Amino acid sequence: MAGFKTLDDLAEVAGKRVLVRVDLNVPVKDGAVTDFTRIERVAPTVIELADKGAKVILLAHFGRPKGQRVAEASLDPIARAAEQTLGRQVQFAADCVGKAAEDAVAAMTPGTILLLENTRFHPGEEKNDPDFAKALANNGDIYVNDAFSAAHRAHASTEGLARQLPSYAGRTMQAELEALEKGLGSPARPVVAVVGGAKVSTKIDLLTNLVKKVDALVIGGGMANTFLAARGTEVGASLCEHDLAETAKQIMIDAATAGCALILPADAVVARKFEAGAESETVDIDAVPGDSMILDVGPKTLEKVIEWLDRAKTVVWNGPLGAFEIEPFDVATMEAARHAAQRTREGLLVSVAGGGDTVAALNKAGVADDFTYVSTAGGAFLEWMEGKTLPGVAALTR
């Protein structure tokens, strides 16, 4: 891939110590991993390197121990979960630097896998301390970053280490970067962005960047109410950041200047209570009752969204159109997601999605596997959509 070395550029790894930065910050309940998705994502890189005879040494963080050794943040239980997913034995070292790590690495044979203890047990990790990065590098010959989800952090194991050793993007990192390039870097046009969520305040940078890069921007969720109110539309008892009216107005001006079509709700599904099975009705957007909340976009708006999806060759998606967690306020998000998935299956659309709520919505719609790429990266995906430089990615540049 242009600009980055990948495992395809790594000719000979047999017997080499390969430090692989992975994201194993998985949900755990009562000591057991409840979602193996992130482990599954790094499996191709780990297995490929091990099968080529590398000594695969995994670096990861877990939780927020803030530079202290915290028992609850140990990666030891994650090593057992990794064994289940990889189908390989995974050794564990009680530290990521020092004698414990050095001895564990020295005992490795080609093709074996070792997980080092939480990098965030050391304050030098989050400070990106060069000495700590050197200490990590002492245990490796090659560095592979396969943790896009941590690439927005300039930490020792994500950025500093890339300056110490020959560095490459792992398969998951490669897939993510290639998908993002198709999404906004050099996309097939027209490009449509779908952005939802509760608040404009959390996505100002995102919206400001997107209106300059896409042909149409669909705004849904609670944040659409702020734009509607800024336009003078009464939104009743809906979630709305009235103090951001000027910000919303400026984004609308920027969109018009850039020639970006801004798609706001024309109708809405409203209810007086936000609960499952609540009595609801569909109204035009200028007829929202004063005691009701907008909880989903209505059928006229959905039809407009689908029209744009039919025109689009690329869609980037972050956030639901409505309160999709509760029926009947999930209709628009589910229908739009399924339509985008169908066009993707037909080879007519490149679809890139990311963000926790988005992934959950696509899973609920049963179409996550049909999108071109679904990012589990959270903050890193959002910062990429905002147009920001990700330190962990920049450090891999040739």
C-alpha cells in the first residue's frame, strides 16, 4: 500500500523477534472475556507471522491503570482468551520490559507467541518516553503495528517504538487504512456521509471536516435537532443543544459554500416517553408537539436518505439516525443500513462505517458483514473522519 510498509514488504522473519502492537482492550466480566472481536481482528497478523517462523511478541494495553501495576488490569486472563481465538498456545510474561520480559523472550522458539504484560503499567507508555520505547525495542528486531484503534495516541508502544525498529503495518491496520483511503482519501464519487448521535458538541470537528469533503451529509439522531432549532424549527421536548445554534448555522453556511447537500429531517417519529412500545406518531418536522420528543426520522426523510444512497458510490457512516436501541425508533437506521448493505453486495457502493453505536446498529440490522469495512476503532476512526493526523499511522510512513 502506498506510503506504508506492510507484511508483504517483510521478506524474512524466521527466527526474528517481532513486536506486534495489538488492541486487546476487550470487555471482561467476572474475569471472562465477553467479546472476542478485537482478538479475532488481530489473529490473521499473529498467525501469519508465527507460521513464517517469527517469535511473535504481543504488546497491548488494558484499561486505565495510569502508570501503576493494578491487578484488575493485568493481561494474564486475556492470554487465555487469545489462545481460544488463535488456536495456539500463548505464553505470558509478567512485565513488558525488564528481566521478566527479557527472560520470556529469550525462552521463545520460532513460531511461538508471547503476550507481555500491560504497557500502561509503566508511566513511560502514555508519556511516550523515548527511554521506555527503547526498553520495549530491546526485546524485538522488527515492529508491526496492528492496532489502528490505538493509533490516535502518541504512546511509546504505538508511536515511539516505530522510531526504534524497522516498522510495518499489520493486516488489520493495512485493511483499515485501505478502507479509509477508499472512504475519504480518494473516494469514488458521489460521497455521502451519514452522521448521527446525540450531540453536535461531540462532533463539531467531524461535521466541519466532512462538509468540505463529501457531496451530501445526512444528519440524524439528537444532533439533527440542534440544526433544526438553529433554522427556527420548534423541536418540542427533544434533546437539543440550543447553545450551539451559531455553530450549527456556520456548518450549514460552510456546507452551502462547499456545494455539499445537507440532509436534515423533513418528518419525524415522535413520542412523549422514551421507552419501548411508547405510543408514537409521525409528523412533519414543522409540526412537532411541544410535549413530544423526536426519536427517529420519518418515512419522507428515510426516502430522501435512500435516494442519496442510490446516487452514491461511497458512503461513510458514523452514528444512528434515531434512537435505534428501542423499537419503534429503530426503523430508519435499520432500513437505511440494509439498503446500503444491499448496494454494497451488488458492487455498487463502497461502505465504510465505524463507532460503537454504529457497529451496534449494523449488527442489530444483521448487515455488519455486508459493509465494505466496519471499523471497531472508536476514537481513532472518529479522529480520522475529523481529518486529524493519527500519530501511530504517521509513524509508519515510509
